Amino acid sequence: MRLLRRARRPRWLLVPLGCLPVLAAVLVTVLSARGGTDRPVALTRPAHPGARIPVPAHLAPRPRILPRTAWMDATTARIQPPPRYDDEVVAVFVHHTDSPNGYACTDTPRIIRHLYSGQTGVRSWDDIGYNFLVDRCGTIYEGRAGGIDRAVTGAHAQGFNHRTTGIAAIGTFTAGVPVPRAMTDAIAALAAWKLGPAGIDPRSRVQLVSSNGLSRYAAGTAATLPALAGHDDGYMTSCPGAAMTARLPDIREAAARLQGRLSKARP
């Protein structure tokens, strides 16, 4: 279990609704931006930059991910502050976009542009909040800017944006709504890949420190949450919907298999 130092109490800012070896600790400074993220927490790094770091045993292959240029166009792009980063990704939050389900997958870029415009325009966020978006056909799109391979600090889980990745399922997945298999397979593949470098089993639980008292936990509280969580695990919301929440156990198992882990016997 990776322990984090107590986060400093955050200033008021706009945020979305929606375990390294214990050696020397350093403070990663992340600048808050409009609609952006929470205050930084203390993270740990090796004391000696040249020290050998063991390669995690359970790395999953990187799935195919379409870059921002696949949905961003000249009329949508806007000037935004530089991206912010954490040291690694130790948890994934799954969301739904609360948008219509009956779309053609060829229309996904337009849908993402609409989401981006709403968040950066109406809500004045600095960028789209989700790190990745997945459509009903299982196509994965890069969301928030900063680099697909990097631990980009998102703006998707108030109180728990640090050291997490936000994956948004495009659609509304309330009780009784079918969740496409292609979508859940893509979410599992993406989660397995993002959690692999930190050695995190998608079926495990991890400790995160809340950096915003408007989450389910007071600022500074060390909360133990699923490594592959629903948005409602950290925030008072119905997201990602009852139907998607019901699929999370299977998504965790699929992600673990992609990391080469043995299946756990169910009671």
C-alpha cells in the first residue's frame, strides 16, 4: 500500500462534478487553474536518481488510442495553460458522460467537441476534464492534453484528481441500459495499461488522499478506494450509472487478465 502525506487544505476553486518505495519524499508542485484540479499532495521518489527501479511484472499492452487531433478542430481549439502531472497513476475512475446513447460511432468526434466546448466554455474549465473517452464501438480517444503515456492530472474526480486517470464512457448508463461489450473491453484494456507501470492490480484497493472537502471525504483524509473505481466511490453522484457500476467487477477481472494476473476464485 502506498502512503501519501496529508494534503494541504485546498483553496476554493472550480472542479468537476463528476506507491513507490518509502524513501525520500518530495513535494510535486502543481499550479491550480480554472476548472482544473486540486492542490498537490506529497509523493515519494527514489533518493538517488541513478538508482535502479525494478520493472513491474504485470505490464499490459497499450491499446490503440486516437489522439486529440482526431476530434479537435481549428474552430474548437483554444489557448490553455500547460498540463499538470503527477508521478504515476495508481487508480482509475470510470465515468459516463450523461449524453445520448444512440449515436453513430463516426459521430464520436463531434460529441467530444461538444463536451469540450461545454466544459471549457460554459463552465470555464481549462480543458476537458476526462483523460480518455471511450465510445460504444470501443474506440478510445485522448481527452485532456498532456501526453497519452504520462500521468496527466485530470479534472474528473473532485478531491481525487491526483495520481488517477479519468475514463469517460460516452453515453448514459443508468439502471437497465445495456453497456456495449466493446466499450467495457476498451475500458479494461486502458485501465490495465495505465495501472501497470505502478504495479497496481485493477482488483485491489489503494489509498488516496482527498484534496477537496467537497468529495466524499474531508480534505486531507486518507481514503481506501478501489483501484478501478466508479466516480461515485469518491464523489456524491450517480455517475457512472447503475448499469456501468454493475459491470465494474467484470472490467476489473478483464483488466487483471490483460496484466497477466491469475483469476481470483469467486465465493
